[in-house]
Amino acid sequence: MTCSILKDRKMHMLASLHFNYGGNRVFMASAILTLIQTGLAILAQADLKSFEEDEDKWEKKWEDHQNNITVSIAFLAAFSVFWQSLVKNWNYNGRASLHDSAAAALGKLAVQNFGIEAKARKSVEE
């Protein structure tokens, strides 16, 4: 009986590690996406000056680039909201904490069960 409890405890400990790792990986992807989005927003609002003689041509090109960057930011923002809702739905950190508490409870149960089994063996031997 104790062996089965310890096996289940180990399974919960491994599941907890898996969900913690998954939660960290998903969080980092979300943070990097937000960082890229912020960088593009700063770049889109930048007022870059040209050292070329033909400033009208430069201004037209920069306006086109700003429009493209703004559309990219909009798509990234939509994807970011979608990603964050998925992260909330997956709830990796919550699952990891549930497995942690199950592993702790099984550890206590194994200790109690081992004590009961040891007492039973001792009484049988006497």
C-alpha cells in the first residue's frame, strides 16, 4: 500500500514540475510578444529625420512604413489578447499548485501508513 502511495506522490510531483515549466514557457512567450509590440509602437511614433537631399521622398517612404508598422501592431495586439486568454484558460500555475498539494498530502499519508504497517508487523512478530 505504501509503495502505491509513494508512486502516486511521485507522479504528482512530476506533473507539478511539468506544469510549472509549461507556465513559465507560456509566460515568457507572452512577455516577448508584448516587448516586440512595444518596440514597434515606439518605432511607429518616432520622428526620424533624413539627411538626404530629397526630404519629400523620405517623408513619403516613412509614412508608408509607419502605416505598415501600425497595422503590424494591431495584428500583434489581437494575437496578444488571444494568447493571454489561452494562458488564463490553461492555468498551468494553478494546476501545478494543485499537484504540489496532492503530493504533500500523499507524502503525509505514506508516513502515516508506513507507521501503521510497521506497528502491525511488530505486533505480528511478537
